[in-house]
Amino acid sequence: MNGQPGAMRESARRDRTSLQLGLEWIGLGALLVVFAVYVGFELWRSRQAIEARERDRLEQQAHFVEKRLGDRMQAASNSLEALRSEAPGLLLRADGISLLNERMRVMVSSMAGVRTFVLVNADGIVVSSNRKELIGGDWHDGERYRTIRSRPDAATLYVSPPFMTPLGNWALSVGRAILDRRGGFDGYVLAIFDPGYFEILLDSTRYAPDMVAEIVHGGGTIIYRLPDPTGAVGLKLAGRPGEEALIVLRTIRPSTSPSDGFLVAAFSRETSAVFAPWRAEVKHRVTLLAVVALAVIPGLFFHQRRRMANARLQARLEGSARLAALGTLVAGVAHEINNPLTALMASAGTALEEVRAFREGVREGPGLDRDRVLQHSDDILDILVDVGSSAERIARVVKDLAILGRPVQHKERVGLAEVVRNTLRLLPPAVAQRAEIRTDLVDVPDVMASASQMEQVLTNLVANAALAFPGERRGDILVRLGPGARGQVRLEVEDDGPGIPPELLERIFEPFFTTRPQGQGTGLGLSICNAIVGAHGGTLTVESVVGPGSTFRVELPAAPAEPGAAG
């Protein structure tokens, strides 16, 4: 029966431990799922951004070609209009054909993209051209002739399907109809574009090896493609089997002239090439996710095992830590008491020897003169003074330790302004000699405190500041009293001393820590101040910079308003 409560407690502890371990595994699984979802979402966003960015770039290139080629078509239309207007007058002259041929040569030399101008009469015979080899040719069987003759319109720019040139190149032409006085068909003027212009134009837009740039007639025939490893120029536009691509299309027309047809600028990139870096990033992220999972899962397993093993040692470690802290305190106490105690014992022994020697001298000597008696008395007196000093130091250390252990005394309503005045009036002369002490006191509420302990705190802070001034320098100390944050009362001691190095700021409130030479301080002053202020519900903090000085700040809660006090 006696073992049952212990067994039940052990069972409950094991249940709590199992529940905690299970929750940790659930939390880890949820964290990995969230991480995987986040990675997937980021990858999806990255893919969308890549596609949008690539499509926008293709759109920019297509717009560029649309603008350039549309302007070329309009310029060709304007030139054809000029030739159509000039041709009737020139052909009436004997040298009219020669003049018209020269006019066409001048136009070709001044226009980028147009290679040939041709004037065809109503019978389909080439009457004039900047290229002599074309003059006299019969074009009445051509599709361009049949199209323009079947529906002649002076306002329309005819965009012909691509045709094979005698040089074996596919070319594009635009033409305008010539009408007689009755509005009937009387021939046409034609501008043939230079295939090299398309190559230069499209090549300037390609920014990736897999990018395909095409100019396609509105009827679907490819006029120019770059690159064209399969010889698709002259064929109908068709998809590339087995390939996924991002494609952007732009319709191209003359900017102002109406036309019977149009061109299409087609730009595309293979998705496999566009998303190649993204797929590499997917592999990297998936690998990273797998590595994280493989790292944290065994890590949690071994961490739980180690934590369960360490749990049995934690109580002993905590006990050891308390013993170590107690050992540090005991070592400090022993050091601070042992030195004056040793001096006290040595002085007492010396005094005892002096007394014995004096007594032996009295017994054996015929008599002692007055000077010798006084000399012995002075020696013994000096020794007893040392004994008293050592005893006072021991008593002071014991008193400080008592305050450090139990800092709270009787509390009453205390006005800190009066505490400041009383403290500064009773400062040791050594402190007043080393510093000019000024005050800046503002009316503040009372605090619930021990007046004597508040005086001890202020005395320690002012004395520490004064004794920190180096050499013979007389420093400046300002004691400031005013309202603090959140209804508290603030007391500050500010000095222009050497300041405290950053590496020492964290240790200045430790018991028995001091930077003064041995024998000039116990290292308990700031510890006691901190303990007293903390016991009164306040805080003691320090701000210090090496060079400008230090500010110690005490903040205490204000006392409640007295019953019946004016609001």
C-alpha cells in the first residue's frame, strides 16, 4: 500500500513525458509540412514571375518589330503613292522611262528595307524599274497582278503573299493600283522588300539561343524565320510538334494607309530553356527540404534521449550551482574577514609582547624614567588603535552581510529630498574633498522606505563616484531627484569620472567585486545598494561610457496618496 502513491506519481510522470514527446513529434511534422508548403508556394510564385517576365520581354521585342516594320510599310506606301502620281506625266515624255527608272533608283538608295520598285502596265508588262533586268518582264500570270486587277482600289495598299525571287530568296512586296480616268485598272506600282532587312531586324531582337523570331504573312506563309535550321521559310506556319513554347504574336499594318492584308511578328522561346534555372532551383529546394528533414528528425530523436538522460542530472546540477554560489560568497567573506582578523591577531600579539617586555623592565631595572614609560605607552596605544580598526572593519563586513541577507527594515513615508540633504550634510570629509557635489531637486511624491537605508544607498553611490576620480583631480557630481516613468520617483547620481568599461558593467553588482586596490574596498557597496533598492520594489541601473562618466539611477514606486489628501 505504501508503494502505490509513488508508483502512481511515477506513472503520471511517464505519461506527461510521453505526451510531451508526442507533441514535439507532431509539432515537428507540422513544421516540416508548413515549410514544404512555403517552399512550394515560393517556387510557384517564382515560376509565375519568370513566365510573366519572359512574356513581357517577348512582348517588348514584338512591339519593337511591329513599330519598325509598320513604319517601313507606310514609308513604302508613301513612295508608291509618289511614283503613281509622277508616272503618267513622265511617261508622256520621250525620256520618261529613263527618268522614272532613275527616280526609283534614288528612292531605293534612300529607303532602308526596300530593294526594288516596279511599274507594271495594265497588260502585266514591267514598264519601269530601278533594276534593268526586270524591265520588259511579263507578270500577268502572277498572283499580285491577278489580285490587284480583280479589285483595284486607289486607296488600298496591297500586301502580297511571299514569293520566290530569281535568286532563290523569299520576298515580300506591297503595291498600289493605277486607275485610268474612268476608274478602271491601268496597272500598278510595286515595292519589293529586301530579305536582308528582315534578317538584320530580327537578329537585333534575339537575346537567347533558343529564341525564334518570325515574320509571317497574314495568310500563314512564313516570310522569314531566325534561326531556320529546318527550312520553314515559304511554308505555312505550324506548331513545332513535341515542343512547348511561350509565344507572342503582334499584327503589323501600315500606320495610316488601309491595306488588304497584314503581317504577323511571332516571337517564341522553348519553355524547357526558359524554366531551366527554375527547375534547377526546384531541385535545390527539394534537396534542401530533404536535408532539413533528415537533419531535424534524427536531431529531435537524439535530443529527446539526451534530455531524458539529463533530466535525472538536473536536480544534482542545480544543487551544485547553489553550492558553487555559496562557495563564492563564503570565499569572499573569508577573504574580507581573514585579512583584518590576521592584522588584529598580529597587533594583539605585539601588544602582549610590549606589555611583557615593559613588565620585565620594571622588575629588573633600578627604575624607569618618565620618557621611557611614555614611549612604551605610545607604542602600545598605536597597536591598540590598529586592533580597533581591524575589529571595526570586521564588524562593518558582518553588518554589510546582514543587510545583504535581509535588506528590508521598517518602512515609512519618506521624502527623498530630505534624505538627499541629510546624506550630503553628513558625507565623510574625504568625499567632499574629491568632488564638487551639486543638487537638482524637484518636488516628487513620498516613497515607502527606510530613511536610514536610503541614506546608505545615496552615501555609497556618491562615495563610489568621488573615489573613482583619478589622481588629484576634483570631479563634479550631480545628485538629481525627479519623477520617473509610470508613477515612480527617480534618484540619479551623475559624475564626470572615467566611466566604467563595458566588460565590467555586468559585474559591478556582484558581491565582493571591486576594482580598487586591495584593502581599499570590500566590494559590497553596490551589492548592498542593489539589494536594498530591490527589497523596496525598485530598480538600480547604471549608464556609463568610458570618458564622459557614469549615471547611477534609482527608481522607487511612489507611496500611495494619504487619506484625505488634496487631489
